[in-house]
Amino acid sequence: MAFLNKFLIASAISAATFLVLETVATNPAQAALFKFTFESEEANGYFIYDDSATKIEPLGTDFPLAEYDGSVEQYSINAGGIVAEGTKGSQQDIHDEARNIVYLGRVGNLGYDDTVDDFILYVPPAARGEQYGLSIRFSYPEGTFSDSVAIRTSVPDTARLRVYPYWDFPNATGDYTFQGTVKTKIEKVPEPASVSALLGMSAWFIFRRQRRQLLSAQD
């Protein structure tokens, strides 16, 4: 009988271990998502993006700009008469997906007339379904990003917003059709309860209960 009890306990341990390992294997860790929100009396909206998106530096590493192609999962914009919303689609070319851009704007660069650090939501024409792209620019004082073009996970609580609904750089950038001051914030999107953790804990409690029952029967 003692041998049978030990065999049953070992079987329970094996089953619990297998369940945990199998669950972890089928539920790998995911990249973090962040939500950028802005609001004022005249403008509001948000966009959710993946912080693990690949950084592209199309103008070279010496130019203070980086694009994170396909990083935007969802966006909703209402500013200066421009209303736009969308989710990540099934474009074969990731360059056609909405993305974030971090740009250290300096006087003379790309037509800039001031010195700012920009965090940009850009919706390409293909994702927008129109002739031009949409550039939503949130400008902060120079040095806010410490001269880094890393994707942002935090920003000051106030920015200058400019909306460029006819963006087709370098052919034509159009002019901004709206400018205003907005409140801004970035929050990490809470991850769903870990299935791995929940099932792992369940398996452990099942094992403990079985072990107690078997030991009680042995006594």
C-alpha cells in the first residue's frame, strides 16, 4: 500500500509539472502595449502601440528620427475637424500600417521652424484609404527625450498638438490644419490575467490536495 501511495503522489507531481510546462509553452510572454491619450476642449483621442516594434532609421543613424513601423494597434483621433480611427490591419507591407515616429525636430530639418522633441502618430495613405497620410504631432520642449529616439513610454503632461492631414513627404507635406495645447499621458495597458500562472497554481493546489488525501489514507 505504501508503494502504491508513493506511486500515486509521484504521478500527481508529474501531471502537475506537465500541465505547467505545457501551459507556459503555449502561452509565451507578450510584448508590452502602451496607450497614449490626449485631450483638450478642442481635441481628444488615443493610440495604443507595441513597444517592441522594430526601429527604422530611414534617414540614417545620424539623423534624429526613428520610425516604428506597424507599432500602432489601435487609434482614435478627433482634432480640428479631423476624425480618424482604425486598428492594425492585414497589410502585407508593414510600412503601410499606422506607426509611431520619434523625431528630434531642429530648425531647418524637414521644414521645422522651431526646436522640439516630437512623438508622432502617422497613418500612411494605404492604412487611411486616402491619397495622403495623416500626421498627428505632439511636441515637447527640446531635451525632453534626452536626445533619444527610443519609443516613448512616458511623456510630460502637456504638449503642443499639430494635425497634418495632407502628409506626403517628401513630395508635399501640406500645412497643419489644427494647432492647440493638449494634456497628454502614457499608460501601460494592463495584461490579461496570466493563463499560465492561473493553471499552474490550479495544478499545484490539486497536487497538494491529492497528496494530503493520500497521506491521510496512509495514516
